[in-house]
Amino acid sequence: MRRSSSLFIALALILSGGPVLAHYPVYLTSANKNISKSPILLDGTISFAVYADFNKAKDKRSVRFALKEGDDLNVEYLIIDAAPSNRLKSSQLPSIAITTPSGKKIVMKINERSPFYEPYGKKNYFFLSRISQSAEAGIYSITATAKTKSSAVIAIGRTEIRGEYLEVGSSAGECPRTLKSEEMISEARVSQLISMSELEAEVCAAANSWIYRIGERDGEGFMLTKDYRTNRVTVSIESDFITKVSVG
């Protein structure tokens, strides 16, 4: 099931020499401690503010997002200027690790504590770390790990337009949980793509490492190879939404 964050302004970030930017909220819970169960932002260039609260050391929160070839990876690590996080040393704050589609690990090292005031929520924040670089195409993941009771804000993307993300679950319209090993996609799992938009289905398939192809669009069939692939999903699309799916 997709969630739209376009109606809520959660965070205004004052970037160096830049305008005030509104980021839209995604709230992580204990259900999102594993990457396989984490929400998936459909477009990681759109601005989101991902909030994570931790009750104890070793608590984890994860989120995923999709980027395309030619996109930029923009991630910022912040905390609210409020207890307990603002009283913690850098070594006590949550660690933030980014995993690229190719498996490379990027650790966000805390190298600043720059204050700013966010006028929408009337709160003070601190920037702790920022990353901006050319992106790989595919699904990125971010995992935040606590060292004590604390909280963190992860700002992803910069483009101020409508943003949506996929929930993970076993119901229709939700993206199936990513499995460690999946030699053959089950019909039950692939059927969850039905009613998704084309973008949602493509991103969900990528998050599950499924090969994805379009067999039919708005009544027009496409030439397809006849080989059978147990890790491939073929979809039919009507007016940008998935109406039929099959494995192979």
C-alpha cells in the first residue's frame, strides 16, 4: 500500500547558501528494525524526513529508497535540539549506515553540529553529517543503530514535489517482505503487485530482486521471450496500474 506524504510539511532545512526546503515525514517504528520490513520511498530524489526514536542501545530502524541512473544521492543526518539527544556526545548518538545497490557501505561520520531553526514546527535542529554524490541505479537502504535512548532524523532527497512510499506486508497493495533466498516467486507474493501503479510495482520488484517485465500495456501485447524464469514477474498494465501478474 502506498502512502502519500504530500500533505504534511515536517521539516524545513536551511542548506548552505540555499533556500528553505520542506521535507515530508516518514515515521519508523520497531516494526522497521529489519531492512526486509522497512518502508520503500519510491523516489529518493524527493525530499523526505525520516524520524526514528530509540528506547535502548542496539535498537535499529531501517528505510529504503529507489534512485535511477543519473540521480544524485543526498542524505543528511540531524537531531532535534531536545533531550536526550542534544545532551549526548557524538560517540553516543545513533550510527547511520547507507548500503548502496551494489552492496557498498557508507557510514555517515558525525563531523559537525550546525544549528538551525525550522519555522514550520518551530523547532531547533542540528546538522550532524551530510552526503551528496552521484547515485547508483537501484534500491538503497539506510539503517540507524542506537547506542542509548535517543532519536534521529534522516533527510533524504531535495526535490519539493509530491512524495509517496510503499508499506511492506502481506496484504494486497503492500510490497512483500524481502526474503533472504527466493528461488521461485510464489503466486501469493507476486499477486500483491495487483492494483499498484507501474512505478510502485517496478520498485517493489527491484526491492525483492525480482526480474520485472511488461507483457501488456493498455491492451497492446509485447513480444516476449518464451523461456521460463522462476525469479521473473510479468505484468499487464491498464491506465498506469497493474491488473494482471504472472511468474515466469
